[in-house]
Amino acid sequence: MPDKKETAQGRYRALAYVKGESFAKEKDVDVSEGELQTWPYLVRKEFLAAIIVTIILMVWSLTLDAPLEEPANRTLTPNPAKAPWYFLGLQEMLVYFDPWIAGVMFPTLIIMGLMVIPYVDVNPKGNGYYTFKERWFAILTFCFGFHILWVILIIVGVFMRGSGWLWFWPWQEWDPHRIVAETNYDLSQFFGIDSKSFLGSAIGGFVVISFYVVGTAVPYAIMKMRKSVLLEKLGIIRYSIVAFLFLSMCGLPIKMFLRLVFHLKYLWVTPWFNI
């Protein structure tokens, strides 16, 4: 019969005794020779670095004048009218997409993509492992999306978009009287079909939807055939979310290439939106 013991808090019953070490082990508080405490070694260096950067910024701001222009004139619109540098990426995307896509849809997808990262991350080691070996896909995706796309769009908006939002190379002078006659075509117009007709809209929709379907199904089939462990951990739902966000990000440089090289304006034209 199990023993019964009375305590000040109540009564409990011991069901069984298991020999061996306890499952709940206390964490060793001793630090090995190859490890250092976060405080004070790391925090002290970060605090000193923050002080040095703050001093440099203060001296810089006091000794150098900000590149301010003349006071605003309500009767004279600047050419070109540019947004602040941190919004020039969005303004550059307006050249290639409808305003609701460049200004609403893409920023929303960026925010949603950042929000779903903790739910699609299947690395069992959790936080703190950010080496390229452990997070190669996440690191490459971030570098491509931020450094390649976003930073380059800002550079293009600052240095290569001049009067009339025309393209000027860095060695060219911004001529306010320059006129460039460009004829842009929708996808169906390359085949002699009106892009606003039902057939033209159907062709554009087929191309855009096929891009997502094929881009999702082909890697899934390859990973399934190879019995990928990553695919098993992700599952079909999380894999579909990752594939949709990744293909949407890749769609931006593809559309930019088609516009700059082939003068393709829209792939899919509908009465409600244009892509």
C-alpha cells in the first residue's frame, strides 16, 4: 500500500519511486573557462560603443550644416518632388506598380512576413542561433529583401531619378527640359490583344496565377521526392505561407526587369486593379 503522509498544507500520496537522476536538473551556475558573463563584459562594451556613437553624431551635427534647400514656395513645385529618403523605395515602386500595390499591399506583406517568422521557424535550437549554418535561408532572404531590393531602390530614388522622375546616371546632369518618349505595353498587347478586354485580362491572370502555383508546387514536389526533413517540419500550410511571401518578394525585381528592359507596364489588367 502506498504511504500516506500528513503535511501542514494537506495530504499527498506517493504513487511510485523511480531510481536514477532527476528529470529536472538544476542549471550549473559555474562558468567554464571558455565562457564569459554577459554582465559586465558584453554590456560594458555596448554601453561604451553607444556613448562613442552619440558623441560622434553630436559633433557631426554641430560642425556640419544640414543640406537644407531654400524656404518652401507654394507657387513653385520642385522637380522632381521627392519623398524623404526612407520613403523613396516606395516612391520608386510606383513606377512599376499601381499605387495601392506599391503603397499598401507590399508594405502590408512586409509587416505580415515579419509577424509570421516565429510561427514558421522550425529550428529546434530557438533564439540565439543566428549563424549562417543554422539560419542560411533566413539570412539570405533578409539580405536579398533589405540590402538588394530596399537599399537599391533608395539609392535609385536619391541619385538616379531626376527631373520628371526620369532616369539619370550619376555622371549625367539633371536636365529639367529633358523629354523621353517611352511606349509601354501590357502583356497581352505583345500578342495583339487588348489588355482591357476579357481575353487580355484572362491571359494576364493566367500568367500571374501560374507564377504562384508553379513557384509553389515545383519546389514542393522536389522536396517531397527527396523526403526533405524541412518540408516535414513545416507542413503544407506553413510551407505555402513561406512560398507565397518569397514569391511576392521575387516578383518585385522581375517586374522591374520587365519594365526597364521590355517596357512592359502591366501583366494583368482588370477594372479593379493592375499588376
